[in-house]
Amino acid sequence: MKESDLTTEPIAQNLIKLISNVCFSVFVFTVLIFTVIAVTYQPPDPWLESAPALTKLLTSNENATFKIDNSMLNTGEDIIASSPISPPSANSSTVTVTEATIELSEEKIGNMTVKNSSSLDCDDLKSVNCSDPRVLVAVQRFNLRVFKSIVFLEYEAPVNGSKPDECDVSWRFRNKKEKSWRRYRDFRRFKFAFGENCTYKVFHTSGWHSGANARRIRIKPRGGVGPNPKPPRGGDPEINDTIPTLGSQTNFRRGKYLYYSRGGDYCKGMNQYMWSFLCGLGEAMYLNRTFVMDLSLCLSSSYSSKGVDEEGKDFRYYFDFEHLKESASIVEEGEFVKDWKKWNRSHKRKVPVRKVKTHKVSPLQLSKDKSTIIWRQFDAPEPENYWYRVCEGQASKYVERPWHTLWKSKRLMNIVSEISGKMDWDFDAVHVVRGEKAKDKKLWPHLDADTWPDAILNKLKGLVQPWRNLYVATNEPFYNYFDKLRSQYKVHLLDDYSYLWGNSSEWYNETSVLNNGKPVEFDGYMRAAVDTEVFIRGKTRVETFNNLTMDCKDGINTC
């Protein structure tokens, strides 16, 4: 019996050891495979991969028609969360005007009847007392009923119009489809009548900016030139895009900076500029450093009327510099370099600088660097000298692009509001892609025919009611191309509003100040930016590749 036990025991032990060794080998092999995948995996580069990769990157809730087309352009405020960003503390006290706030105003006023004497008929009332708080209540209630796409933020006291029964009223507002907190201003002329019990009633209102007497006369210093121009007279008082300074040399020396030298992204398309710029800004935020930015841009030839790349464009023509200053730590390159040189001239101990020659040095490797300046230099040939390469690979897991910091210029958005306001915010919109795509019959065999005026009109009949205001956002250069649509709709094109950037416009005057007194061209990027935002505000939106044609947006067989 003992002999049997001695012979079977080694066999059982050996079997257990064999099973253990096999399991351990499988475990080691599995770990090895995952390690190799983790080391070699590179996430897709949206600028070198297909257009769907870029589309998915920029937004998941907007139609892909506009992500690779120069005729439509989105920025941070178009792709952030669906609810509007909270306003900064300076504006947080603004109360939205609603039916509830109007009722509170009525309770404070008490009697809403204009005349208390029953012996006098309402027809005897020939004039309106515009300073009467009941006038403002009537205007507020009228606006809430008529302009349903607008959030009314605050009103100013009504003033007399041009006739005894008219008042001019000004207010601040925000469009419900805009996801930023920015405010805009309108002032209109209201004609009054008297309703039941001699209460004020709005009989009629004129169009956008018709209440000239309510337009506040702003007394401002004349605009200057140079890096810190003052706003021109009559400009938007809520725009403050002056260049910030570091102040004293002590403040400069205490700071920590991330400085990107100019790379291969210069003069590329604006989408690539934004993708790369936000990579640099995101790295600066990750490293808890101030980002040094160059306000001078190069406009790609694809947006230029001259057909060539144009250097020397100001960042503030296209983007909201004030919002960027409020939401990120930045310093302008010229101010930064001036302070840097000044310090080195006046001190024996120079400013500590770490020069980084390649994008392969990851932000994680720089996270513990104590140098005052980390200077990334992009001297390699393309595409190794693109800024966005810094955020590839493992860096993409911990460096996030701060899309919320990059909004369109408030000056361009003022044009958007004016165009929308001219249509009383009650319009539908169609986006028509033509240009080079319509000419390329191999990739888009039906696009040209599907975007002929007759074809568009047939499609719109089932989507848009007749005689509605119809805004056409398009890259079609021929103005009269859409005349056929005028038989059924009130057609509006961007060029109908060219006076908004003409040589007597507010936009023209303000951008000239930024450009040292020289006129600024309303270029292709600006046109596409305004087209995009007006289109987004349409009540019914008809898109090229979803509604007008069955062609794929990226070419044949890519749907």
C-alpha cells in the first residue's frame, strides 16, 4: 500500500507543475502582446487620414458637410456642449427677461391702465409717454411673443420716436442657437395703440436697428495704431482685444512659458491652423505654463481672392481674442520677446531656456522641467515640423485641445446677428456646395446636376414652405445663380449684406484700426465663417449631401 502511494504522488505533483507552467507561459505571452501593442500604437492623424476621421474629431453632432469644405467652418463655440457656456462673473448678474419677470414688473407697477378717469375714452389718447414703465412692459411682452428664437437679457429705458405714438427701445440679447454667452444689441421703433382698459399695446414694430433715437451715442477716444490700439469711435464697447502685457521685469521672470517657433503649419488651411494652435495651447495648459502666441497669421491661398498665400493677417480678424485671454494664460510673442531681451541685457544671469528640437520629446518628459522658457523649435522638414505632431501618440491621452477657448471674432458675429436680425430671426437656410467638387465628375458624378437651380427648387418644395425667408450659404461665386429660387422664396445671399463690411461699416473701421489704419479685405475665410453661423441659425436647414444629392461628401464609395 505504501509503495502505491509513493509511485502515484510524484505523478500528481508533476501534473500540477506542468499545468502551472503552461498557465504562466500563456500569461507572459499575453502580457508581451499587449505591451507591444501599447508601445507601437499611434492614433490616427486626422490631417493625414481620411476626411471622416477629421469629421469625427471636430464634432459628432453636426453634419459632416461642413468639416472639409471651405464653404463652411466651425470653431469652438459650434462644437462645445449643447448648453451655452456660463458667462464670466462680470455678466453673471444679467437677468433673462421672461414672462415671469414681466409679471413681477406688472405687480410693482400695479394699475396697468393708462388713464384712470372713466369719463375719457381711450381714443382721446393721441400720444405715448415713452418714460411710462408700462410702455416697456408692453414692448417686452411683444418681443417674447414675436421673437421666439431670442433670449432677451436686458432693456434700456424707452425714448421718444419720430411721432407722438412711437417709442424707440434698445435691448441686449443672445440667440438661442449660439452656444457662447456673448451678448448683442438691437434697437427698434415701436408704434403703439391702446388695448382694452386703456392699456398700452404694440401695434407695429420696424426692422432691425430702426430705433435710431435709442442708439446710444458713445463718446470714445479716437483709435490709434500700434500693438495696443484703442477701439474706434462707435465700435462695439464689449470688444476688448488689446494685447496684454506682462508688466514689470519681475513678473516676467516669475513666469513659466511655452514658446513654439513657427513651423510647417504656417500658410496651411485654417482647420490645420486651429488643430495645431490648440495642440500648443493644450500642452501649455498641461504643463501649467503661459503660451506664447504669434498674432500674425498666414491666410491660405484657398481663402484668398488673389489666389496666393497672404502673410501678416491678424488673429483678431478671425477669432475672439478677448475670450481667449479670459479662458487661457497667453502672452503675445512680440511683448514676450521684448521682455526676454530686456532681461538678458540688464542681468548677468540669463533667463533659463530649454530648447526642444523635435516633437518626439513628449509633454510628459517636460512636465518636471524647471526652465523659465521651454522653446519648441520646428526646423525639421514637413510633416515633422507640424505643431500638432506634439499631441500625437501617448500625448493624446493627457493633452486635451481646449476647444472652448477658440471662438469666432465678435466682429464677425456682429455681422451674423445683423443678417439674422434683418430677417427677424425667422428664416430657413440651405447650404449649396459647388466649386471644385461640382467640377469633379469622377468623385461627385451627380453633384453638379443636383445643385442646378431647377434641381434645388424641386428639393426645397418638399422641405421649405413657399415665400419663407431663405438664406443660401454657398461657395458658388455667381450671384445670379440662384435667381430661379426667387419665384418661390425670399432669397438672401451673403453679398446682399456687403454694406456690413463696406468702407462705411463698423467692421471696416475697427479692423482698419487693428491694421494700422489700412483697410482689411473681407476674405474667403470670413465669408465662410459668417455663412456657417447664419446657416446654423436657420429654423429649417437643408444640407447638400444629406438633402440635395446622394453623392458622398468625400467622393464616390465613401459613404
